[in-house]
Amino acid sequence: MAKVLVYIDTPGENLHKTDRELLTLAATLGEPAVALVGELGDQVAAELGAYGVGAVYQPSNAGLDELLVAGKAAFLAAAAEAADAGAVLLGNTFEAKEIAARAGIRLSSGVITDAVAVDESFAVTKAVFAGSYTVNASVTTGRPIITVKANSVEAAAPQGGTAPAVHPVDVAAPAAARITGRSEKAPSGRPSLDEARIVVAGGRGVDGDFGPLEDLADALGGAVGASRAATDAGWIDHSAQIGQTGKTVSPQLYVSAGISGAIQQKAGMQTAKIIVAINKDPDAPVFEIADFGIVGDLTSVLPQATEEIRKRRT
């Protein structure tokens, strides 16, 4: 059985949702192992054991988590060789994609990004050309290195098990950019946009007021996203941008409010399981891909939806 190496970066006190999804996928493909940057706490070690992880590879030299992608990619490549991994799985963030690319060069291995499914032969299903086509792709050189979109796999429940063995990996970390300071972002109480199962996104049609969208997102337990037009206007932080030049999300439910649905926006959300579109323009392109559409004013529709959801939850 091939060993499938999952890259996990600074998990904190508990594994992130995307980490659990990757471990679930790894267990269906082979024997899961982990390349871990950061500290391995007792709780995380127990969670890894519960997902069937028998081995954790960590850099032997301290301070790697203070480097940017070059140092992390060097470690991942060394860990893949130390584990003799048949494949490597990462999340689908911008940083993870760059780490995958750099590690692929070091390992002379092919890299596939934006995967939504991986089968036992490591063949990958993904969307291309802004979601216009679904293709199957396979790595033909070296060990496959694959980045997987969040919410593509339903994380399995932990089954119990023993904490994995820890193997130090010597890394010749390159002279690279180093983190010199961090500032903590004020918590919103909402899930991360990358990991959220429900996303409520707004565009030019919100006219600067994201209040109704935030109320609906809070009622649903979801995250708030935006189109580039809304972030460029300064109505919401650029970290909320979804689209070809922003984040790619794949939630179970995506609510589009006041977004026309140009191809650049579709590229970031088209793989959502259910899409609900709200727009005053009945000819808006977003209705072409929506599962449910409402032609109406979002300032009227969203508060009614929020009120009804809250009623049903009390």
C-alpha cells in the first residue's frame, strides 16, 4: 500500500477542517502520513492517530515555520523522500500551491492543482477554463503532488488509535525571505472563507452595505465573500475576494447577492454544490449556473430569508 503524505502547516491546538479532509482522502488512497511544520501538541497527535496516521515527519532544525514558502518546500521535498511517499496532498491555498510547485521542482515530480477528486490510481478530477470544462489529469513523472480544494471530501469521524511516531527530517533550508513580525487579525466568529460549507457573497449590487449579507451568513453559520468590484471599492477587505484573481471556494451552499456573475467570478465558485443567486437583473449571467434564482432586490430578499431561518431555528 502506497504511503500518502499530507502536508500540514502549523495546526495549533486542533487540526483544521481542511487537514481532516486531506487525511480522510489519504486514508482512501493508501497509508496516511504527515509532513508537519510547527509544533505537534498532544491533542493534534491524538487526532492524527485517530485518522490512521502512523508517522509524522518534522524538520529537525527549528525556525522553519518562520520562513516563507522556499524553506517549507525544501522540507516537504525532504519529507516525501524520507517517507518514500507514493503521493503528496496539500490544501489549495495560494501558499500551498507555491509550496507544491517548488517541491515538485526539487523532486522532479508533476504537480496538479485545484483537485476536486482523486482516485486510487492518483488520477485527478478538476475544473479548467474558469469552470467551463471538467477534466481528468494524471501525473506521469515522479510522485504525484496534488492540491485539493476544500469541501471536496467529507471529513470522516475519528476512529481512535495511537499517537504516530515522529521522524525528524534534516532540511538544508535555503536562504530565503523570513517572517519578521505578525499581527493577529480580529476574529469575526465566522468560519474561514476557504473552509466554509456555506458562503454568502456580495458584489456591486450591495452598494457598500454588507450588513444584510453578514446577518444571513451568521444565521446560516457561514462565511462572507465578495466580488472584485466590491473589494476594489473598499466595501470589504480584499481577503474576502472570490474569483479568478481571488480565492476559490467550493462550499455546499453558495449565495450570490448582487453579483452579475462574470466569468472571472464564476471561476472562484462554480464548483459549489448548490448555488442560489439574487439579482435585480433577470439577464444576469449568474442565473445560467444557479440552481435557484431570485429576481429581486437583495435589501428586501436577504432580511426576509434571515428572519425565516432564525424562526425555524428557535
